[in-house]
Amino acid sequence: MNDYTLLVLTYNVPGVLHRISSIFTRRKVNIENLHVSETKMIGMSRFTIVVKSDKELVEKIVSQIRKIIEVKEVLLHTTEELIHREVALIKVAVKQQDHQKLEDKSIQLDAKFTVVNDNEVTLEKCSTSDEITKMYKELSDYKIVEFIRSGRVALLF
Amino acid sequence: MEKNTIVNTNCISGATAVMQSLVEEGVDIIFGYPGGAIMPIYDALYDYKEKIRHILVRHEQGASHAAEGYARVTGKAGVCLVTSGPGATNLVTGIADAMIDSIPLVCITGQVSSKLLGTDAFQETDIIGITIPITKWNYQITDAKEIPAIMARAFHYATEGRPGPVLIDITKNAQIEFMEFSYEKFKPEKIDNANKPDIEIFKNAGQLINEAKRPYIFAGHGVLISHAEKELIDLAEKADIPVACTLHGLSSFPQDHQLYMGMLGMHGNYGTNLMTAEADVIIAVGMRFDDRVTGDLKHFAKKAKIIHIEIDPAEIHKIVKADVPIISDAKTALQNLLPHIAAASHSEWKQKFRDCDAQEMDKVIKNEVFPETGKIKMGEAINLFAEISQGQSLVVADVGQHQMMAARYYKFKTKDSWVTSGGLGTMGFALPAAFGCKIAAPDRNVVAIIGDGGFQMTLQELGTIAQEKLPVKIMILNNHYLGMVRQWQELFFDNRYSFVHMESPDFIKLADAYGIAGLRVSDRKDLKSGIKKMLDCKDAFLLEVVVEKEHNVFPMVPAGAAVSAIRLE
């Protein structure tokens, strides 16, 4: 089992997401992370799909995605072969008097610090998946009110 | 002014645009059933009666199977026209069947007005969402302007490459709105040459074949779709290679040819299955290594290098690793391969098949086809039918024991003579598919072989046959059981016959109620004359053959077993 990222270039029309995701559902492969947005080519979308699976199965899935009429191209890579980023937003419950301490820590964590109100702050970090997980673990002493990560975007090296 | 009249030269309603698009695509037959959301199109169809024949079925599933039968015989896309909601959902089984058996269909479904979408309106269903996994492509038209381009795409996708079903959902407002009509056949952006095999691949394949001591050809549906029958014979004859057909490949290779060894698969022939374990090179042409053919993959063709000629790249390495994948249609691939093949002779290898044939004849075929006592056997009836029809009939089989018997014992003399539901195994397929085939091949004697169970799934289509005066022949092999399930219960579930015994109506009275001639045969002595009467009848005819109640189809590869574990009894 490995982490694979599929980069799928498609026409930007409704229904493509459903077709692509149903190929994963059929094979009982869970989509761990998903992002889609229009590329610099107007009318074309890029999907970035992250799954945990074995190589043979993922290659078969790639073949089946290629069959979809709205799909122009599919590239398959392991996570290490790509430049990738996710954005994480964390809301932390912290009393006013402790804000400064967390702000200092956030510089250490390379995260952007914002005060929401007297009792809550948010940290924002854009980095690799692993770095974000590391940051989350470093905040284990704090009360995390909410934590959300975005879809992964990836570029080839 | 009449509805749907042309206002100025090209300004027509969406409904008329659909009709015009069908005419542009060369469609002259539609299988359909009207309803609320498709009424504007039916109104437009009324003015196209001369150009397009519409067959009113009795259930939309019948429309889908009839369109499949039509498409199998002509190679053109079969067209269905149905309404929204239940009309559309009734097509689902047929669409799934066409998807897995690679049959080109264009299904047009009506839909509620676009402003009602997503509101749970009357007879609204998300047929696009429902058919995503079972169509090559689908699209919902909400604006009349889109119609010509989408219809052109639909017909292109249905028939190009590996054929399959396409569904076009048209909202009611799009059918009523007016638009400026002009039509252009679909031209794909560019031809994808990424997969095109180069000469090295054919050289490699040729080398493997020339060095092989025990080469073996698997001929599948792709040979028929590609019209590669002649190229297949040329290859087999040049290098003296035995040929076996998959279920859908039957009739792609002449059965009286000395190189024809039989059918592969769970109920195929003894030698054809056993020898897969002995082959050193397998040339798989237009077939997908379905589990019925491979049995347990851990033991499948372990000694063989595999050359896989297949038009769909997703099928390569899907089930079996190909040593030489050739992504191409069968005809082109075989044409390019032949120059690299050396003449050869494999008498000893071929004899191995013949030795197995002798065993199969002794243990299975003799008793099945020439029983001396007891009730009529299915194989016996099929064999006699094959003799009397001289192998010239177009045989349409339903699903079950009778289907396997028909596949095993009919002797196909011409290509495109065998139509059945393989991948999905849809009971009820044969009756509507048969009249679809008859319309496609009016000069051929089309004979549906159906079990008593499967017949009752779509028997209302007798109404279509009667109304349209289609001289389809129906042979029901009645054993009063869901035979194939009963066989499995006998062999693998300790004879626990859980809900497989079926009481049926008097089929002859039923046929008579539809104005269709019929005859029941229960005695061996009446079988020949009964079959002859059925074949000679100028109109539709239903022949019920009462057969042995509890009888099994052999040989059999038990489910999940290796094909070399094929049982003769």
C-alpha cells in the first residue's frame, strides 16, 4: 500500500467528477484527498486525487479513468515524485493572556497567526501533508476547536 | 399553423431537430414507448413515419434488448426512445447489458422541463446519475440548440472503438423550443496514436508464434465486431493453430473447419478448456479473459505467453498479464501480424484436442444428443434444430441451461449467427432481442431459444411480435425449473432446491391469445416434425419442447476452480 496522486486533466463540464469517483467506488478504493479547479486553459479542469492503494490496482483504475470521454490525460505519481501543498486552518481556544505565547510558537511552526476574538485564534499553514500533520501534533497541548485541511494541489518536478 | 412545421428554412423545434439528427445518422428504426415527458418528440416522429419505422414495445426493457439485437446484427447503434422516470429506469437493465457486452446503443430519454430539475417533479429521475457507471457517455440536453451536436457525438461514441451504450436525456422545454438547425457529423479532435502498435510489436508477436510448439487462438466478440473472420482463418491456417471461441465469439470461425476446437468457458468443451493449461502461446483476439473463461486465475494458462489483441487499452493487463499487448481492432492487427507468421504444422498438438473430444463424446455428448430413453433432452432438441435448419438460422438465446446447450450444440455455418446476453446474463433478453435481430436481418430465420423462466420475464413482447407481424420463431425448452440455479443447488448446495420450481401457464394458449401459432412437443417422435413446422411457418411461431426436468449441463468448470478441473459428469 502506497500513497498515489493521480493528476487528471478533463473538460470542465458537470458530471465528470461523478464519473471519475465512481471508478474508485467500484473498486472500493477510498479517495483520501481531492481537489479540482480550472486550469489556465479555459474549459479544462485539473483533478488532483490522492489514494492509498497498491500499484497494480491503481494502474488499472488509471486505465479506466482514461476511457472516460471527458478525460484528456491521466498521470500517476507517488507522493515523493511531486511538488505538493495543502492549506490547513486550525481554530485554537486560547485565553487573551496566552495569545502571545501561541503567536511565538506559530512563528516556529511557520504558520500565520490571526486573532478571532479574546478566546480564539486561528493558525493557517500552507505546506506538505506531512508538515501539516506535524504541526497538528505540536499543538497537542492546546484545545483545538476546529481543524480543516484543503485538497492537495500538485505539480510535477 | 401546424405544430412542428418548419417556420423558415432551418428554424425547427427541438423535437424535430432530434428527428432530423436521427435521419442524418442513418437511423431508420426506433424501439420505443411514449409518455408525458417525451410527447413532443413523439409528435415530431408522427411526421417522420416514412423515414423512420417505430416499433412500439410492451415494456421499455424490451426496447433496450430489441435495440441490442438489432445492433449485434447490423453493427449500427440500436436506438431506443422512452419517457422520463419509470420509462428511463426500465431501460437500465438493457443498458447495463449493452455496456458489459460492448453493444452500441443510443438511448433517448425524455426528462421534465429544466426549471423543474431537482424538485422531485412528476416522473422525474436522475437518469444521468443512475446510468453513469453503465454508459460510455451520457448527457442531459436542456437547450434545443445543443441537439444536433450532442446527437452527433452520441452516435460517434456509441460505435467507435469498443462499442457501448450512450444515453441522451432531453428536457421537455428543449424539445419544444425552436432552434436554427444544421447538422455535422462528429469529428474527434485528433486521433490518439499513443497506443498504436508499431512494427516491432508485430515482429515480437510473430516470433513468439513461430517458436511456439503449442500455439492456441482464443477468438472473441472483437473478431465479429471488427469483421476479421477472414483474417482469423488466414492466420490459423498459415501456422496450423487450433482455434477456440468464447461465448460471444461463436460463429466467428467456421465450426466444420479442421482447426475449430470448440468453445471456451464454464460450460465449454472439454479439450478446449484442458488444453489452455498446455498451450505455450495464446493469441487472444478481441476477448477480455472473463472469469467464465479463465476459471481460477492462479492456475490459468501458466505455461503460456500471451499475445492480447484488444481495442480497449483498459482491458490489457486487467485480468491477465499480456506478454505482447496489441492495442488495435482485430482486423488491422491480424492483417499486420500475418506477414510475420511462418508456415507451420502442429499435428501432435491438434491431436490432443481430438483425444479430449472423443472422451467428451463418450461421456457427455452421446447421451445428451442421442438419448434412447426418457424425456427429450435439451441438447437433443438443439442438435435436431441445427440439422433441420442446416446451421443457417440466426440463434438468439436467453440465459440458463438452454443457453449453454444452444451454444454447445448448434452448428453455426455463417458468421453473426449467435446473439445472447453474456456478461450480464439477463434473463428475458432473447424474446425482444429476437425481433430486433429479425428487423435487422429480415431474410434470415431468426429463432429464439428460451427457458420457461426467462420467457416469463419479457413475454409481453409477444404483443410487439404480433402487432408488427414479425415472423420470429420461439423455441421454449421447458423443464419446469430455473434449471441453471437448480443444477448448482444439486451440485453445490446439497440438493436444497430453494425456490427454483416454477409453475407456468399454458404457453401455447398464451401464444394463441396473442394470435401467434404454437405447438407443444413432449415426445421424441414428434420433435422433428415440430421443429420443421416452426421453421417452415411464414409467420411467428412458438414451439414448446417439454424436456427432462432435472438434468445438468456438462462439462462444467465449477465456479472458482481451475479450468483444468473441468468435470465431465
